Amino acid sequence: MKRIRSLAAASLAATLSMGTGGAWAQAGETVRIAVIDPQSGPFANIGLNILHTLQFLAEREGGTHNPAGVKFEIVPFDNKMSGPESLNVLKAAIDQGIRYVVQGGGSGVAGALIDAINKHNERNPGKEVVYLNYAAVDPDLTNSKCSFYHFSFDANTAMKMEAMGSSIQDDKRVRKVYLLNQNYSHGQQVTRYAKEVLRRKAPHVEIVGEDLHPLGQVKDFSPYIAKIKASGADTVITGNFGPDLSLAFKAARDAGLDVAFYTYYAGAAGTPAAIGDAGLGKIRFVYPTYTNLASPEYQAVFNAFGQKFPNEAFVTSPAYNLFKALSHGMAKAKSTDPVKVARAMEGLSFRSFTGDVTMRASDHQLQQPLYMATWNKVDAKNPIDVEKTGNTWTLDRLFDSYVASTPTTCQMKRPA
Amino acid sequence: MAFFALSLLNGVSYGLLLFMLSAGLTLIMSMMGVLNFAHASFYMLGAYLAYQVSAWIGFWPALLISPLVAALLGAVFERWVLRRVHRHGHASELLVTVGLSFVMLEVVQLVWGRAPVGYRIPAELEGPLFTLFGSPFPLYRAFMMGVSILMLVAIWLLVSRTRIGLVIQAALTHPDMVQALGHDVPRVSMGVFGGGVALAALAGVVGGNAYTTEPGMAFSVGNIVFVVVVVGGMGSLGGAFVASLLIGVVTTFAVSLDQSLLHLLQAVDVPVTDAMANHALLALKISQVAPLLPYLLLVSVLIFRPKGLMGTRET
Amino acid sequence: MPTLHRTHIPARERQAVLWGGFAFVLIVAPLVFQSGLALTALSQMGYMIIICLSYNLLLGQGGMLSFGHAVYTGLGAFCAAHALNHAGAEGVPLPVSLVPLVGGLGGAAVAAVLGWVSTRKAHVPFAMITMGVGELVFAMTPMFPGLFGGEGGVSTNRVVGEPVFGITFGPQIQLYYLIATYCFACTALMFLFTATPLGRMLNAVRDNPERVAFVGCDPQTVRYIAFVIAGFFAGIGGGLFALNFELVQGSAVGGLTSASYLLYTYIGGTLLFFGPIIGAILSVLVGVLLSEFTKAWALYLGLAFMLIVMYAPGGLSAILMANLRVAASGKFSRLVKPGSALLAATPVWLAGVTSLVEMTYHRQIHAPLNPTFRHFGVLLDVSDGADWAGAAALALVGGVLFECARRGFVRHWRMVQEEMHALEPGAEGAS
């Protein structure tokens, strides 16, 4: 673990002229995991947070703390948020003999990795690589693009929409919904799933308008807010993230727009700081965990991480399940060979923060409970201050695994 | 009626914001013919400096300190880097500012980190100024509009009414003669560049807390600023003003237009099939491309009127 | 009377040696660097050479500074990917080896359409139009998922159809040789272009469009044709890119990609034909490798770019040629001592500066986990003030040494240049 940078740097120089090599570790020894994410450039904020999360968890879960007794070593690779660049660093990781790859920053990259890993595994039997995905939530990744070598640990877009739909179904205040999204795959999917889920679960709710705006181009959201206001909507569903989300909130606050926001990414690293005091009591998001989750294990991890990295927070909780699945899988397979571990992880159930979760065998999508949390002022029951804003996420409701579970069209080809 | 009035107000205020962002670039463009790619980076720097000064002292001192620091850095850059590159031509000047923008981004991230920072609007400027048709108009937005108009008036006065302004104007077309008459043209250039980036920093001070202050802010603002300057006419202050208002109003109104080519076909009684209804290009609504209209405007203006709306020169 | 001594190699032999050497390096490189990463890096260098040369057709040869060249490489890549998918699915008899040509035709077609409006003016209006067009195209890609594949992009498989002589293009090494063949052919073609009347006219348009108009040629037509030709080669590069990654995403037409072409072509040098080749190789080395060694790579790149624009606007190739000229005139021995001083001082200064930079980055990013790291083999501790002081002292001392050595070197260099200039027959002036 302490040899992260030097290992990467030294081996890279060496492997340029040498071929591939390196024996793989047996159970009880060190498993190297490549982390492919943006660690420089405009998205580095998120990529570095997840890197630290993984490094922290690797230390915490390694050695005698996991049932397989393996030690984990995190090897970072910077893909600068680019699909082709990710394929380059994947080659570098494979050259260094690394058999496990972790990524989550961007479904475009995820799709590229699945494709490349499938091809590599097919063309190089005996050197298979397994890909663990902690945040790329495009449902296609476990449907049309599903792969035996890919495991998804976050709930995908459709699953989170099922949860939102259930919430709206029971909330009498919601009568008119507006859909505000970014005009690319993710935003287009949120729009599509919202319409479909609301039609099924809450047919009494009327969708009074929708907008698709170019990704990252809108500086001034006031015209969109004016449209929302004119439509008479009381709720907005949005898959926006980053400035596209925080600017929308600010514009809504400025215009005095009193609507509830159902979001995917209001809790992502950096967004709460940008939201500040806007939308108190109004902004919600759906995620496998939330800041004030009443789980001693979660709080222990959260606090320890916050102490180690004072300027960051433990916000990417699927990473925890990732390590648990890996170590339980290795213990069950009695091996660290990726193909055997992948087989062992299929259908695997293990204890997570608030109960058991299961890695569904048909599509390798983790089945887990989801939480909806609301942005509120810090109080006695919810004491954790998020990103020095004086506000925090409080529990709105919990959705059991079956609520958010979605069927799959995956026709998985398994190795013999 | 209410919607139209609100949209107009939003559009004009957004246009003034755009002018505030591009005023400094117009100044540098008109005086030195340099298209400063790092203009948006100075906007970012101004916002971050204001955040720091606000945290230590307060917002109002930041309004003064941040532009001053930026002006100093700009003057140093002009003296030691830009002047050196000047003899290689305008393209080289443009390229060196491209390099500068990369370097500034890295330095800002080193100092303040990669996450957005909590630069907030001061309490005394929060809240609505007035309410129009049931919608509150934020006080801070009016403040930004005020700063923008102040910039316009100040630059215009400086350039046309003061002695230094006349020297600047003369140095633009006859630098050698002005030098021969005893004016220090290089020092004037340094001052102009420093002044231009100070305006960018001021825009950052004022805009950084209304929008988010984060490393990506330069990238997201940079392109639209060039559109304003080029569409308005390189070197024309009035042109930049008109262009920013035009872009602001058009972009704002376009968001409310949900028509697409399908609607056009239906209006002329062409039968629309299901396949056509789902076709991406035909179903594309004007509201979906609204934020891209400035680039369309840029390309059109450059094709049909390369001098810009009110420009006097092409390069 | 002392005469200028020039190593005399007849032009034709020199050309044969250069091109032969180029071909030799292309053939032998993957045998020396054999790992998976090295192979893919070499493949990327191969098509980046084509792309950067096509970019320089506009910039160096034609004086057209384009901020949107990625539109043509990217759309060429999309064309190639779609063509390959159709070849696989519907059994269209398109051999994989010809797919890059499809990309080239796609790039040329787009250039033919967009070039007409782009090339009416040169210099800054041209740059702004290309920027606007580039932004428009890039922003549109997520909106048409049928064409551009949405966020995931268009993926494809280059192993399609019957193997010819056992070649499936599955293994990277086979693809590399395909890329190398295209690289050699396109480089040769673009080199020949510069010698054609059209190529010379392009240079004339760059230098003095008004005079060209008076001579009877329309500058815009010349620029337009050059634009389309550049688009063709850009599309070929894009097609090879599509074959290499078997995936094309929206970022392929984006502003950052365009900016990287500009940056590296300029660093390599726009004045000489082979400058972009150096730039292309550098782009892969920096993009693929440097970023894995240091988080500060963007800072180094930005600073290096600024330094080159300020002090060496002809790029690295111009520096190389200047030194070769001195060597050819036999005066290199005069520069050996000052040159060695410079070469000795540079690492000292660089070590100090990079240590400070790396320590700053490490402190910000990794310090909570582990405050120490290795820099050129030396263990540095960001929590130890002594290490900071040491790095700063090294940078300072190194800086002083470097500046002294630099001044000495520049003095000798100028003397040598003056002597060379005085000895040359009158007709040959500045380079």
C-alpha cells in the first residue's frame, strides 16, 4: 500500500521493453487492484476522493479483517475521464499483471472497459481480468452490455427511479412533475424511466413538462426555472450533476420557486458545498446510503475516513460492498483467480451496513436497499455537517431491496 | 404577458452578466489586438481570490483587492512574457495565453484544491429586490447588472474622455509616432493589459458567488466570452455590449420555445409518421439547442460579416 | 581564406537515408518495445503522426490556425466505425485494411462542407470559426445517439471477415504494422504535396495572400482545397484511431482533443516538415506515460508550451535543425564546452524545481496516507521542512548555475552563427 506511486512508476518503465509477467497471488497474499478514474483534470475532485476511499478501505479491510485473509493493494491509473485513455491504462494495468480493475467515474468509460475486457479475456485465456464498477449507473451495463466479468455495486438509473416512483406514489403532495435533464445518455434515460415508472406506479401524477439541455453548457438556469414555474409543477425530477445541478438549485431559490427536487447526484462530492443554504427541506436524493445512516459500522467508517482525510467525506459507499464481495468471494472460491472469484460472487449474499445484500447472478447487479435523504439543517439527531455548510442529509425513507429491483434482459455468456 | 416580461428581464440581466465577463477582453482586444485566451482564467482567479479575501476580511474589500492583485499579475505577465512574444505575431500571443490558461488552472487547483469552494453571497445582498408578476427578482442579480453598467460607463469614459484614453487610442494605430511624441507606449500596454484582466477578476468577484466557484468555471465561461467579443466586433465596446444583450435575450427566449422541425412539418400539413416522430434531428426542439445558439451566431456572423456587428477591424 | 566546411551528402542520397531510416524505425520499433502498453503506444504514435502532419498542412503550410481539427479526425473515426460495423454485420466486402480510407473519405466530405464557410478568411476569424464549429459539433454529439452512440460511443470489432494470409488484425502487433504502413504512405504523400505547385501556392497564400490574388490565383480556393486534403488525412488518422481502440466516443470531436493537436504540433515545430512527427511522438509519450509518473503533468506541459512559444517558436524541430546546421559547418566543437555546462546545470535546476512541484502536489493529494514518496530515487517527505528547504535551495542554486551557463552558451552560439553567416555565399540568407 505504501508503494503505490513508486510501484506504478517503476513497473511502467520496466514493462515498456519487457513483456507481461508476474505471478498472481494466492489466497493469503496481496491482491493488486487497479483503479481507473480521472485523477487530474476537471473531474479529479471526484476521482481522487474515490481513490482515497478505496485506499482507506483497502487498509481497513485488508489482512486479517476479511474472511479470505488477503491484503489489498490499490494501484491508481489516471484516465483523465476519457474512454480511449482508459483503454491505454487498462493495457498498462494488464501489463503489470493486475487482474482486478475498479472504475465508476462515467458510464462511457465503463462501457469501453467492459468491451475491452471482454475482448482481452476472449483473446487471452488464462489472463482474465474482472471489472468491479462502483458508480457507473447506466442500466445498459447490466442489460444489453452485460458481461460475466463485470459487477455493478451501485444501484443503476432504473433502480433509483423505481425508488423515486415508490416515494412519489405515497406522497400526496406530488401532483405535477417536471423533468429537467441533461441531453445525453444519462439524462435521456432518466427522462424515459421517469415517464415509464410514474405511469406504472403513480398514474394520478401528471408530467407537466420536460427539458433536455446540453451538458455543462447552461450558465443561467432562470429561463428553465421560469418554464417550470409557468407549468405549475410542484416537483422536479432531475438526473443533473455538478454545476448543472447546483446552478439549477440557485436559480430556483432566486426565483422563489417552491418545488421539491428529486435528484440522483445532490450528494456527490462538491455539490453540497455549492448548494449551500438553497433548497432546505426541498432537495432529495436516492442512494444506497446517506450521511447520517443509523448504522454503527457506517458511522465508524465515515468518521475514520473523515479523520484521515479532513477535507473529504466518505460518500461512495458502494466501494465498501465492493471489498466485502471481493473478500467473501475469494474466501468462498479459496483462490484469488478472477474467473473462480467471479463465479463465487454470483449469487453471493453478505452482510452490509444495514443488512444483507445479494449479488444477483443473472446480471451481476447488486441487490440492496436504497435510501432517500433530504437536505436539512444540522440537528441533534443528524449531527454531521456536510462540507462545512451547516446542513446535512436527513432520512426521508428507506426502500427495501425488492422495491428497487428491476428485471434484466441480460443474456450472459459464461465461460465453460 | 407575464412570461414575456419575465423572460425579457431575465434575458437582459443575463446579457449584462455576459458583458461584465467580456468587457475586459474587449478592452485588451481593442487596445492590443491580443485575443487573451486566459481571460476566463483571470475571471476564475478573481473569484478564488475574492473567496479568500472574503474569508479573511470581507466581501467589500475583496471587490477592491482581488482586481488589484489580478492587475498586478497581468502587468507582470505582459511585461515579461507577452511583450517578448509580440514580435512573433498575433498567433503567438494567442498561443502563449493558451499556455497561460493551462498553468493558471493548475496553480489555482494547487492552492485551493479541486472541489468547489463555498464562496457565498454576502448576507446584506441576499433576498429579492422587487417582485414582478409574482416572481421575485434577486437583489444580487440587480447588483451584478449595476456593476456591469458601471464597467461600461467607466471604460467608455476612460477611452474617450481622458488623456490616457486618447493616448491609448492613438497608440493603437500609430504606436511609433506616439512613442516619438514622448509617451511610454510599452508602459501603456502594460497598464491596458493589467486593466483588462482586472475587469475579468472583478467579474469573478461578483459572479463567483452567484455561480459556483470551482476549477471548471474558466472552461465553462471561456467560449461564450469569445463569442460575445467576436460577434460584437473585435475592438468595439459598443458592439460587445449589443452582442451580449442580443445573446442573452435570444438564449433566454429560445429556452421557452418547444417547437421542432416536426411542428413545422405539421404546420404545412405534411403527415408525420412514427419513425419521423422519433427521429433525433426532426424532433430536436429549439429549447434543447438554446445554449448552443451563441455558437451558431458566431459562425454566421463570421461568414456574413467578419468584422462583427459593430467592429472596425477584422483581426 | 577559410571556407565554410559543409559535410557534403548529395540531396538524393540524403533523402533515401532519411526515408529508409524512417521505414526502418517503423518496422523495428515493436521488436524492441514489446509490452502491451508499448505496442499500443507505438500504434497511437503512428496515427498521431498522420494527424499532426495533416494539422500542420493547415497551420505550418497554410497559416491557418484551427481550433477545431478534432471535428475531422473524430467524424472520420465515426465513419470508419460505422463502416466496420456494417462490414461485419451485413457482409459488405470491405477489408479491414481499407477501413481507414473510409474514414479519410468521411473526413474529406465533412471538410468539403464545413471548409467552404471556414476558409473564407485566415488568421483569427478562421480560428474563431473553427472554434465555433468545433463547439457546435461537440455539443451535438450526445443529442444524436443513433449516429454517435450516446455516452458509450460507437463500439466496433476489427476482427471481422475471413483472415487474409492469416491476418485477422486481432493481435495488436498486426494492427501496428497496418498503422505503420499507412503512416509511411501518408507521410510520403503529404511530403510530396508540399513540393507540388498547389503546395507551393499554399505557402504563398500563407505568406502573402494579396500577392497571390494579383498573380491570378484565388487564395480562398487554395485554402479550401488544402482544407479538404487535410481533412482527408485527418480522417485516415481517425479511422486508424477507431481500429486501435475499437471505440469512438464524443470526446473524439471535442475541444480538448483539438487543443492537444495544436499544442503538440506547435511544440514539435510548424516550420519544418518533420516537426509534427516529433510533436506526435511527444503527444503519446506525455499523454500516455507522463501522466502515470506525475500528477503535475498538465502544469509541466503548460509551462513547456509557454517556454517554447516564447523562446523557440520554431519548436523542437527548429532547435534540432539549428544544431545540425552548426554541426554540418564544423563549428560544433566550439559549442561543446558551453553546451556541456548547460547540460550539466539543467538537471540540477530541474531536479530542484520538479521536487518542489511534486512535493506540493503530493502534499495536497496523498499526504494523509503517506507523506513520503520517491522522486528520481530520492525519498522525499512533505512533512519535513528540511526537505522543502533542500529542494528550494537546489532550485535556487541550480537556477543560478543554469542562468550563467545559458548566458555563456548564448554568447558562443551567437558568435558561431555570425561566423557561419559571414562564410556563407551571399544568396543563402536567413533560414
